[in-house]
Amino acid sequence: MKIDTYKLHRVYLVLPRPIVDSQVRFTDHWLSVLELETDSGLTGLGFELQQGSPTPGLE
């Protein structure tokens, strides 16, 4: 079995309320979602969440 296809989705989320403490203030997040599909039809998803700049594209 091997990975046949993949897709990377980048999602920008505006938070309904800021997340704040004495050091930081977050009003939004970038979410990256990776979809994988194998040559036998199995699929999987993975994700990561970050503040700041989005994950670069896959060009």
C-alpha cells in the first residue's frame, strides 16, 4: 500500500472572542488540513493549528 493522492487545505478562522492573557492576544487562527488517499482506497486526515502566517502552499 502507498499514498496515491494528497490535498492540502488552508483555512482561516476568525475567533468569535479573542483568546487573551498577559502576554498574547489571538483574534484568528490558520488551520492546515492534509487529506491522504492510498492506492487501496484508504483515506486519512491530519491537521495543525497555528497563529501568525499560514502554512505555505504546495506549489
